[in-house]
Amino acid sequence: MLEVLEVTKIFNQGSVNEKLALNNVSLKVPPGDFIAIIGGNGAGKSTLLNCVAGVYPVERGRIFLNGEDVTGLPDHRRARDIARIFQDPMMGTAASMTVEENLALALKRGAKRTLRWSLNETRRRLFREKLAMLKLGLEDRLGTPVKLLSGGQRQAMTLLMTTLIQPRLVLLDEHTASLDPKTALKVLELTRRLVEENNITSLMVTHNMEQALRVGNRTIMMHEGKIILDLQGEQRENMTVPGLIEMFHKVSGEKMQTDRILLT
Amino acid sequence: MNLTVFYGAVILGLLYALMVLGVYLTFRILNFPDLTVDGSITLGAAVAASLIISGVNPVVATLVAPLAGALAGLVTGTLHTKFSIPPLLAGILTMIGLYSINLRIMGRPNLPLLRQPVIFEYVARTGLTMRNSEFILSLCVALLFIFILYYFLNTETGQALRATGDNEVMMRSLGVNTDRMKIVGLGISNALVALCGALVAQYQGFADISMGIGVIIAGLASVIVGEVLLGSSRIIVWLMAVVLGSVLYRLIIAVVLRLGFQPTDLKLFTAVIVTIALISPFIKSYLEKLRERYREKNKLKA
Ligand SMILES: Nc1ncnc2c1ncn2[C@@H]1O[C@H](COP(=O)(O)OP(=O)(O)O)[C@@H](O)[C@H]1O
Ligand SMILES: [Mg+2]
């Protein structure tokens, strides 16, 4: 499905701010995998997702999607296969546009946009039906500008927009981190439902260790631009949060900022 | 006061509404402060005037002008997207370049259209007076473009354009080449502006190398006047507000001139209007802070 092959990403190469963000990273993701990614601040988690999405060009290595080499393709040309959800709920929707306009934008993800009138009754019916599944009452607010919705509502909408056109791969970057705990849990449940029901391959960055072990079928830990741990199957099932921290100490030789990771 | 003066101001406002719609498209919808406008309005005037003088049918000449304008927008868009030049600088570069190009096209700084056929005469052939023909044509053109833009901004492509100005990161993740969207938007905007220049030149009877100076600020002032009157989140209302703003702005200018100000004072006047509009949010929040402090003081006393 997705293969990241010996990818290296260096920011500001050749300047004093040079930063090796991904150091020869390789990752093979079979179809249907739901991978949770953890790691400290600046470990390179977001950079990995951005490189997979095509936001940044990579300095070395190759990225394959369904066997096709997409390394040289810009982000908008990978969008048909890859959908993304960001940490900031504001990033996933166009604030000044209405709920139905945002959904219409997502309905054309990766497809050619025509000069035909965008909204019609067929589409509205589809949107209402899909919005009703969120159980947030948004199906009655098609004409509301998105900026009037709460962060949780917007993130739920972004999730819906992601699955309107089935992607092959979803990239979630701490997409519940800026929501209040209750809403975060709801959005996480929704994520599980949408991803698992549709059997979409997913990479989800989280800083919640508990979540990283519970959600999905595989857990990856990153540190200083490298993947230092890749847990799946029985090994993962038997893993506990303290065990995970222990592992981190051993592999990285460093003390983890446990308070940040455990408490959030 | 003289009614014909106001009639003239209304016609001018309707003609300039095309430019204001262009400014609205870049500043408000694409979130791209495009200064190309000062050059592309003169470009439209220069192209149309010199074509008419060389014997080309005025309707054809008027239709060629927006093509030239679109090209200017393309240049600014390319400078910004392909070479990462900031919007303001990219627009200024094109604008300055256009100054020389416009002079080349016109051959001299001022090109009179005296005794030349102009597009308004085609309407006058129906038996209307020249003044009424000018009014009818400018009104029809303004309404036509309100409709075209309303339709376009609600198509799949038009919505993608609006969303590009709103949230570029999201639009790229939805598969839209936002660079191309910006170039298209700048092209459309400057085509409108150049068409405006072509019509204004025929209305006033000349093209002048300096007719573009400060046009961008007049455009912004008109957008702001329209927004203040009819602020709304609905596209169609916005578009009408923008055209109305343009007419009102010209009426205000006419009044100011009547009050005895010189035409050369107008630029300062317009700059002040726009400045006040731009800083009004700051003034508002400052006043609110003052009020709060005042209330707190009173509470302490009580
Ligand atoms: N656009 C950028 N320009 C320069 N440095 C960056 C950029 N994005 C990330 N970095 C650096 O790369 C490293 C990895 O960042 P990131 O992938 O965002 O970490 P995280 O694991 O917290 O998501 C950090 O040191 C960060 O400062
Ligand atoms: Mg991050």
C-alpha cells in the first residue's frame, strides 16, 4: 500500500539552522493497517506525514503508493489517494464558506473541477444523509458558515469530508489534541468508525500513549528522525504504557518527558 | 446642485464597478493584495484607444483590452507562485513594467479619442441621447458581470477559487493546484480592470498614462463603502454591494469636488477614507477597552 524507502528530510540544508528531521526512515504499510505514531516533540512525526503527503520534497529516498513511485509528485497530485486531517480544526475547512460548500469542495477531492453549478438537490440530500451520521445536528445547518461551528464540529466535518471520496490512505496529525477531552473522545470514536468501517489505511500521530496502544493495529515510536520501535501483533497486545516508556528509555538511551505524554 | 453632475458620477461609478469587482476578487476572495491594477487599467485604456485610432471597430477594441489585462494578471501570478515573490512586490513589478509598455502602446502620454467612434455610439443609434446610452450600457455591463461572477463563484472551479483564498493548505490537500488557481484569479481580475479602462477611456474621450495612479485605493474605498452598507456572507449580495459601493464612491467624490476641493486633493481624500476604514477595528477595540476600564473604575467606586 504505502512504502517509505530510506527517506531523509533535511530542513534549511547548508545553513546554520540545518535540521535533520527524517534520518533514513523506512516503513512498509500493508493495506488496512491502522498505525498509531508516538514520539517526543520534534521527533519528526509531522515531517514524516508531510513527506508522505507530498508537502515537502525529500532529500533522499523514495515513496511508493500502491506500487507507484510518487516521490516527485506535489501534494495536490497525491490528494486523490491521500486524505489529511490536521491538529488545528481550523485547517480542515474553509471558514468563510458554508457547511454544504465545504462538503462540495471535498466531494471533488483529486478530481477535475468543472464550470458547472456546484450545489444541487442530489448533492444536498447526500450531505444531509452523511451529516446525520455525525449526530451533531449539522444536517439542518447546510447553509451555515463553518466559522460559526465549534472546533469539535469542524473536526467532525473534516473527518466526514475525508471519507466523502474514499481515500486509500488517511494521515491524521494529532487531530484530537486541541479539542476538550470529551469532544476529543467523540472525534476519536468517529475516526475509528469511519476508518475501520471503510477499511482505510491510516497513519495517526498521537501523544496519548494509552491511545497509541489501544487504537489501531500497530504502534510506531519515533525519536530524532528515526523509527525506533515498531510494535504489532502479540508483542503489542502485551504491551503496557509503563512498558512502552521502559522500551523508549532502552532504545533511545534518554529519559522521556513522561508528564507531557502521559497526561495529555 | 446640478443633476447632470450626479448623472455623470453614477455612470462613472458603474463603469468603474468593473475595476472594483476585480479588486474585490483579488483582495477579498483570493486574499491577494494585487497592485497590478494601477497598470492594467491604463493598459486596457491604451490598447482600446490605440486600436480605435488605427481604425479597429470600437467593440472589437473593447474586447481585446481584457485579454491584455489577463496577460498582466498572469505575469503577476507567475512572479508570485513560481518565483515566490511576495504579492505586493509582484504586483508592483508588473505595474511598473506596464508603465513603459503602456507608453509604447500609446506612443505618447495622452491619446485623445476626439471624433473617433466609441462603443457608446452603438447604443445611441437606437435613438437614445448619448448620455442615456452611456448610462444604459454601463448599467448593463455592470449587471452582466455581477451575474457572470455570481455564477462563476458558485461553480466547482469558482468555489475552489474562493476556498484557495480562505484556506490554501486545505485546498492543496483536496487536490487543487492553488498556484494555478491564484494565477487564474489574477487573470480574471485584471481582465475586468482592463475592460474597465477601455470603457472609461471611451467615456472620457482619451487614454492617459497617469489615469491608473491610485486606482487601487479608489477600488478599495469602493469595496469598503459597499461592505459597510450591505455586509453579508452571501456572494450575490457582496457583488451588488461592491457595485453600489463604486457608484456611491463616485457620488461622494462629486460632492467633495462641489465643496470646492481640487481634483488633485482627491487622492488624499481617498487615502484618508481607506485609512479610517482599515484602522476602524483598532479604534473600535480601543474604545471598548476604554469603556471597560471606565466601568471597572465605577465598580471600584461603588
Ligand atoms: N518547515 C520546517 N522548517 C524547518 N524546520 C522544521 C520544519 N518543520 C519541522 N522542522 C523541524 O524538524 C524537526 C521535526 O519536526 P516535526 O516533524 O514537526 O516534529 P513532531 O514529531 O513534533 O511532529 C523539528 O526539529 C522541527 O523544528
Ligand atoms: Mg507534530
